[in-house]
Amino acid sequence: MDTVLVNISDIEKNNELMNLLDEATNVYNKNFNGKTWYGRCIFISWYCSVGDCTFCFRTTQKHKIKHPKFSRRSMGSILLEALFSKLFNWRIEFITGGYGIMSNVDLLEVVKNVSFVYGEKVWVNLGALTNEQIELFRPYMKGICASMETLHPELHKEVCPSKPIEPYDKMFSKITGFKKSIAVIVGLGDTFDDMKYLFDFVEKHDLDRVTIYALKPITGGAYKEGPTTEQYITWIAKLRIRFPKLEIIAGTNFRRCDEINWLMKAGANAITKFPATKQFASKKAYEITQLIKDEKREFTSNLTELKNQDMGEIDWNYEIDKLNIKQDYKDQMKEKLQNYLNTFKKNHLKVEN
């Protein structure tokens, strides 16, 4: 179970860690302006043709999800998340899904329309892309992210037996014209000394960004607990100090929200993986916003108010109607919209009461 609770006294008693955090904070302040945001990962399918990464929920679900076409999200729900990202000033972390989820033509349709709705090019995290895919996505893609999980060569073989490092290494060595990023997970078995493999990969490919997650154990999976807050923030702080200008996005979840201020102290630029569409305007969303502000950061994203910071109250039908997408997609978005808005309003009422 992922039952992390931040023990502030334990962290503050650890002089070595506190010194490390102070150094990371200073490095961050010298290289960034304090603007902090929420990054939204847009998942387009629950299927994965690989399905054997030991940390992943798909290792327990693969027997239930045998047909990719039945595990896709509707275009309406995908594009609504893109619209929320635009109007609530969330950054789209990346578009992602498992291996073998759909044809290149269908993937292109998703990437293109998310880009149209969001209003700019987007990051994608769809495996080791082929040359054909890269050229297909090029008009709508700003960056490529690779979910590496761990860069330790032997541990990677155990954790991701069917997803080797080499194809990603080759992809990053040849691509031009795109930003480059990887995602890694703390808690798979790497030690602090093993961070050298991560550092070497970042340096070799001159990465622009690293998204770093704390392992979230799954029921029936190979791992029973995630990293402590101390372990997680040590990884982030060491990465920040080693690469002062690197963009670092730190993952969180409902159970780990209380440690977000420590992620800021460790030098993270932004947060991701918070279930914003389920928790928008909730008590947790307000707490996150305040924790970030308490660290003297400017939180540029909106997780709490059903309005746009520039235009005020949102006319959702108007915003959907003006999009340069197919009418069928607009109709799907409108059909899905009210369920989301009802959740947002219900969460807000709970906070008020």
C-alpha cells in the first residue's frame, strides 16, 4: 500500500538532507523564476501489448484487457482534458498510452486534435517512435518523452523485460527538431549511487526535461510500498543540483499530496499525476495550491476555480464551438462535459460545507 505520510520532524532532524535541500533550492532560484504549474498526462488507452513491466497495473489487468479497441477512451473525453488544460492553465505533460493501442493513422488523429484544442504543439509519450511516426506527428509535436522507469541496465531488464533501453537510446540519438524528455520511477530498487545511470543518460542526450515519479504500488503487483518522502526528495534534489537548468516535473498522487512543499524545496519545477479531473476544487486541490504558494512559488495553474484567470466565467459551449475540429468531436465533448462539471461543483460544495 502507498500510505506515505510526511514526517516533518524526521526530515528536519536529518541535517545532511536539509543541507541538500538548501543547496537544491538555491540552485533552482538561480536558474528559474519561481513559476510552477500542474502538468496533465492525457491517457488515451488502458491497453498495452507488452503488459509485463513489474510495477504497472497492466500486469494485473492484461488478462481482462485483451482488445485494444475496447480499452480506448473516447475522443470527446480526451479533447475535454485538452480543453481543461488550456482554460485552467495546465500544461499537457504528454499524450500517452500503452504499446499497440491503435494504428498510426488513429494516433495521428488524437495528437493532431489535442494540439488543435490546446492551441499549441504537444509532447507525446508513445514508446520508441519510428521514423514514420516522428514525421507523421512532426506538425503537432513539440517534444518526445520516453518512459524509461529505471536506467540501471540490469534492474531495467527485470522491471521492464519486454521494453529494453536500446531502442530509446537510438531514438534520442537520431531525432532532431524536438525537445527530449524521459520519465523515471523512484522505488524500483535503484540506490542513490545508481543515479549515475540516470545522470549519464540525461547528459548523453542533452535532455530538456525529466519527469520523476514515486512508485505507487498496485494491488497484486510486485511492489508493496513506495519510497519514503526522504528518499523521493533526495532523488529530486540530487538531480536538480547535478543539472541546474533541467526542467524537473515531480509526480504526486492523492496519498502523497502532503509532501508537495518538499518537492518544491528539492527544486522541482512543477507537479504532475494529481488526479485533477476527479479532485478539481476539492480540499486536496486547495491544499496543494497553498503548499506551493507557501514555498514562495507562483502557481500558474488553476485547480480550484471554475473560471479562466483572464476571461472569468467560462462559456463552455462557446469554447467548444469555436474549436477547429470535427463537429462530431464537439458533440462528444458536450455530451461528456456535464459529468465533469458536476464533479467539480460537488467537490467545491464539500469544501464550502
